[in-house]
Amino acid sequence: MPHDAALQDHPDARVRREPARRRRPVPEDIGFGRRFVAATSFGSVLNPVNSSIIAVALVSIGHAFGAGASATTWLVSALYLATAIGQPAMGRLADLAGPRRVYLAGTAAVATGGLLGYLGWSLGSLIAARIVIGLGTSAAYPAAMAMVRRQAQRLNREAPGGVLGALAIAGQATMAVGPPLGGLLIAVGGWRLTFLVNVPLAAAGIAAVLAWLPADDQRVRVARAWLELDPPGLVLFAAALTGLLLLTARSPLWLLLVISVVFGAQNGLNIVTNQTAMYAQAPADSTGTAAGMLRTFMYLGAIASASLISLSFGHAATDAGLHRLAVILTAAAAALLTITLADRKLATARSIPV
């Protein structure tokens, strides 16, 4: 058979003859390579960076708008609230409308929130910008997990453990980048740059998705997606979370989160194991939803920790308050360990690649 005829009969012939500018990413060509890992992991960086970068800008923002610590700390809790609410919602949207579409929309929202914060004319506008950024960054992780699952189904193979590990690392290890990056930006051009930096980061993320991730293989069903999201339930959930932040007993330091090296190491171990368990047990068509719920409970813990610190220390940090906090955490850890050891299903579960 002539070479040209054989090439025409090849299933990839149409793709090869198509001009390069019109070609779209093909799952079989991308696989689980570096481009796929980079594109899916990049969006997960935006949330931890934005969670920590604001810490070094609170004083400058307070001086700019004549606001005290109790007011500027809403810039911290606004993003946590938006993320806690947005993670499962964005995850469900990813399952229904397509993870790549939701990933792109969320990343675009991050750029919008960053620009709004850069142009901020009041503390309220900055809080609104943080909410938009929180909702936008909520899309990255659950959508990425859903894309990993769908890519595995397209290729008819399991996702390599390195892919899931990269997502976990990108979502947590980069939190340490926020404070030094924020300090550098403030030194160069002021606190507004801590918002504006989201624009080029989001642009890079969008470019990576468009170039390296395959298109969604389903149509958007707006009506079904709207009903599945349960808007009244989201409103009630947001009201409940807001009320739980308010349980701070008059302490102006209720949002100061003190994280030690020991707790950081423990948190990192939990993130990897919980993510692996979620990926293995979640139904294929609900991976995004499950990933969003996993992240929501992480942020519920962050919110609860702020209230616990306030209740333990009261108006001043004392040895007695520290010991009280240690007793509570020790009791909670002992209860969790007991429940884990008593669960016989965990001991007989099949091994899961990590």
C-alpha cells in the first residue's frame, strides 16, 4: 500500500492534516504528561496564595482606609467563607457542565476579582473582591480532580499517583509563597499589587488550559445545573457559616491563626491520604462534587479554629489558655484515632496508589 494511502486510512490522519492553528488538545496525545499535570495543578495554586498573601497587607489596607483590625480581618474570613461555600458548588458544576469550562470560568473570575481589588475605593469593595477571588479559586481543585478522572476514563487507565500528588502539593505547599510574595509586592508598589498579581497569574492559567487540556465531552445543561446547585440551600449554608464566625466572644484577635510546624506536618499528611481516599471511593460522575466537599471541610476547620482560639484565650494569651487549647485538641485527636482504629473496613481495604 502506498505511504500516502496508508496515512489517509490512519485514524489520526484528519488531525495530522489539520492546520496547527486549528488543532485542539487530544487526550491520547496529552496523556498524563507534564503539560497535563502543569495545567491542572496551576489553578490550585491561586487559592493558597490568595489565602496567605493578604496577611502582610492588612496593616497597609487598614491605614489606607482608616479601618481597625476587627474590620480588616473580614478580608481574611470573606475568602474563607466564599471558598467553603464555593467548593462543592463549583465541583457540582464541573460534574454537570464540564470541568474544563468551570476551570476556565473560575480562573477568569480570579482575574476579575484581582482587578476589582486593585481598583478598590473602599474596604467594602476589597471585601467584595476577595469574595469574587474566593469563588473563582474554588473552581480549580474540584474541576482538576474531575478532569483527572475523565482523562483516566478516556485513556482507559488509572491516573498515576504523581498526578494526584502534584495536585495536593500545589494546593498546600504554595501557601508559604504568599507572605514573601506579598511583602515583595508591597515594597515594590503597595498593597494594591497583592490583588493585581492575580491578573497575570490567571492569564497564564487560562493559556495553559486552552493549550494543554482536552475539551469537555458534554453539553452544558443550564437548567439542570441550576436545580442541582440548590440555590436556597446555598443561601442557608452561607448564613450558617457566617453565624459560626460570629462565635468569637468579643475578642479582636479571633482571626489570628497560629500554625506550628507539628500541626503543619500533620495537616499535610491528612491532605494526601484524604484526597487519595476520596478519589478512590467517589463515583466517577461525582468526582468534582466530592473534591469540592473535601475542600469545604478543610475550610470549616479553618473557621472553627479561629473560634476555638478566641474561646480558649479570651481577652489575652495566657499559659492557662494555651493549656486549655491543648487539652481540646488532644481530646479531638484521640477521638479521631480511636474511630480510625475501630473501623475494620480500613484495615481490609484494597491498596490505593499514592
